[in-house]
Amino acid sequence: MDTADNGTLSIKNLSTHFFTRRGIAAAVDDVTLFIPKKSVVGVVGESGCGKSVTALSVLRLVSRPGRIVSGSVSLGGEDLLAKSPAEMRQIRGSRISMIFQEPMTSLNPVYTAGRQVMEAMMIHGGTGKAEARDRTVEMFRAVGIPEPERRFRAFPHQLSGGLRQRVMIAMAMVCRPSLMIADEPTTALDVTIEAQILHLMKELQETFGTSIMMITHNMGVVAEICDYVYVMYAGKIVEQAGVFELFDDTRHPYTLGLLGSIPRHGSPKGRLLGIPGTVPSLLDLPKGCRFSPRCDRAERYCSEREPEMYEVAPGHKVRCFHCSGGSKGGSP
């Protein structure tokens, strides 16, 4: 993945900090990731790990007191951090779109679903009202909304959660963006609808060639749709690998904890495995490895200095002393 400089999205050494009265919170700390063309890349981790702030940094939507302090973000070779606010407004929606996790709060309740999708197309696509309406109905049909002409006139509260999420996907895809950011797009949906939405996103991605940045805490979603995965913890990438490599040869203790907390059919009854403790406050990060206070493999040196990223296999990197030199059980 390091050679994907010419891909859809390239983030290098990105740091986004929040400057508060209590101190500086490094929500995103020296993050490097790549999303090649026509791929689905997952960014996974618990709440508070920096996933959404990374996405907002790409869109240049970080609110005060947050600020991007270093690094680079490029889309198709263009530096997004050098763009003016007016230029970024044109890029959002046309070249980069975003699907939020709760469509009921993302859609405007006083406008019909069709009007909201039309508006995005008329602003970014330069189309007239009649053409925008026809293309919106066609996109509703493409995302599997039944009776698209009737749903076009429906208000958000008249649609089910699954249909509202399909409207959000239609809005995100209607201008044929090169990158779509999906921030927990199936969190509020039941399991059956979740599977339908994931299948739909993968189908649209293959049809239109759009790359997807899938932000999630659900490893099941990662297994279902992603090609490559970045695992984040306390603002840093701690493991990255192809999706099959990640599941078959998991190395970082945090990733092992995430996988161990998934219920599996046929597993012994009893309590699910969990990761002890909580994600540390970004205003009071532990010394050394940020995961060491919660890690059952931590040694003294883990709390004294921060590990680098070690390549344990081609395309598979881990930020853990126990993986240094490519050995599963090696010490630094």
C-alpha cells in the first residue's frame, strides 16, 4: 500500500490536534494511509480512536478548537490542504462524498428526500432541475428504493431506517465521486438491512469505480466489504494489512482483542471476551505504547518508549515491540 501515491487518496503523516484549556489532544497523530482506486479500505477501532476525525480532516471539516497541524492529504495527486475554502466546497459532494451513521439526523426533515438529492446534483453537477429530477429517480432505482417516483416525494420521517440510508447512499453517489467516506453507515440498522446496505455499497463501488473509506468498529463489516484494513488506537495506526492477512495472521494485541469480542456461531456459551480498561484520554496519554496499560503481553519496556511500525509481511505492518524483526514473539 505504500506505493499507492497515485491512488484515489493519499494521507501522509497527518496530525490533527484539538487545542483546549486542559491541554492539546492529538486526535490524529502522524497517520499515514492510502486508498487506491476502485478499492474499499477499512479504518477500524473503538470510539474515540480518531477514525472520524481522520475523515473530517480529509474533508477539511475539523471544527475549532481542532486544527490540522502537519502532514499532507492528496486526492488524485492534488493537495487538498492547499485548496481554498471555495475550492473545497466544490470538491465535497462532487469528488468526495460522505455517508453518515444516522440518516435521520443527517437528512433535513422539512424537505423531501428527492429534493435533497437533487440539490446536491444541481450544486455540484451543474444540471438543470428536470435532468436532476430524472437522474435522482434513476439513482433511487439503482440503490434499490422501491417505487422511486413515490419515494422521491416522501419526507425522511415517512421512510424506514433502511430506506433513509439508501437515500443517503444515493446522495453520496449521484455525482459519481472518486472517493466515498462511509462513517459507520450501518450502526442504526438491524442485521438483515445491514447486509443489504453493505451488498449495495459493494455493488455500486464495482459499478461506478468509486473508492470507499469504510469507518467502523465492527470487524464483521470489515470482513464483509473491505480489501485492506487500518486499525487505529488512540490516534495512531497500530496494524495494517490486507483483509485476509489481518484475519488469518493477526499480530497486534489490540486487533486480537477486537476479533475476540465478536460472537461466533458454535462458540462456547458464556461471557464474550473483552478488552480490559478503556481508550485513554487524549489529554493524558500513557507513556510508551498507548495500548500497554490494557495489554496482557506488555513488558516493562512497553511503557518506556513508543514502538515503531514493523513490517511483518509484505503489506502487513504492526506497531508492537513483540512484532519487531518480523517475529511474533520476539523482543525489541
